[in-house]
Amino acid sequence: MSEPKTVLITGASKGIGRACALAFLEAGHNVVLAARSAGGLDEVAAHAPDSAFAHACDVSDPDQVDALFAAVHARFGRLDVVFNNAGISLPATEIADISWEDWRRVVSVNLDGAFLIARGAFAMMREQSPKGGRIINNGSISAQVPRVGSVPYTTTKTAITGLTRTLSLDGRKHDIACGQIDIGNAASDMTDAMTKGVPQADGSLKPEPVMDVARVADAVVHMASLPLSANVQFMTIMATKMPYIGRG
């Protein structure tokens, strides 16, 4: 294995974030685990206590994010990879029935949080020696094709694509690479309902296939393993038979 990297994963206490954290730990890297749930982080960190560093953080809170990066710097001195993964969604709801509070709740985590984490990572990677690093944003296939009743989630995930593109451009002179992984129907707490039935564009309610979340972890670890001279700009990984191609 090459030299261990220091990897920060948000939303690391469950689902995709947890699977990715365990995969990076298994690969021998130092992993900073960030999420609002300290208990969930401690459970993940227990798998490799010498390499895992749990730090509870609400990514939508600028002060908590600043404290997170200060803690990373104090513990490891540098940051090589960020998986900007934390996100939430709402049940399928038409825009006329979405409250301002629910809109702001999704935007604050999915977009404000992604910005704050990317800003902190960019600043640290730009100043460290040797400079540079990699930011991987979790987009979702909703960044490409929406589900019905998903205005807050789809809007924020579409915005992540703009964040990814601009970070890729701005990061060039600092050796900071940025890529995006768009994930469809990875088995997790967030997708449990899909095996029972979710709203389709034709108004029906149908179950959808899901894939093992470990396949997503494999993909993220691969993206992070590349030298900074190469970058997976966009990757789509999805359950093969899910209704995405031709959705609607």
C-alpha cells in the first residue's frame, strides 16, 4: 500500500458514509469521522481505534465546521481527501406543500454544509506542505434526473454539480482535485423504503432494486486512490435495474 492518507468523511455514522469510512480504514488510512451523532461515530471508530478519529459536527454550523478542521490539523497536520457526503431528504412532497422550515433544513445540510466543508478543506489543502488534496462530493443521480416530489433534495444536489465544477477549476493552481459521485439506490437507512415501494413518475408506487453499499465504498476509495495528476470528474454508480435510464 502507498503512504496512508488522512481522509475526512462527513455523514460517517451510517449508510454510505459509514461504509466508506470502514473501507478507508480497512485500506490502512487515517479517517476523520464527522456526523452529528457522536454515538454512531464511536461505533465506527471502534473498528480501528488507532486510525479513526471521531469528531461530532453539524456541517450546517460554521463554527462547528471551523472547529472540525482545527481538530483535523491538530491531530494529523494535513488533509489529503474529503468525502463531502452528509445529506438529508424529505418524503415525496409537491412544492406547494413544502414548508419553509423543511426547505431550509434540507438546504442547510445538503448545500450550506457541502459549501462549508469544501471551503474548510480547500483552505487547509491550499496552505499545507506539500499542498494539494482531493475533494469528492456526493451528488446523487438526482443531480441528473429528479424524482417526483423532490424539489429541495434535487435542487441542492443539482447545485453540488456546480460546486464540483468550480472547485475543479479553482483548485488547479493549488493541486486540489475535485470529483463527484452520483449514487443511485445504494442499500442504506435512506433507501429502505425503496424495496417496499416509492412514487414513480406515472403516479404509481413500485419497489425498486437496490445495490450493496459496499460497491459505493469501493468506488469512492478508487477515486481517492488516484494521483493528483488524474481525476474522476463525474462517476455514476447505481443499482443496475433501477428506473433511472428512461426514468419517467
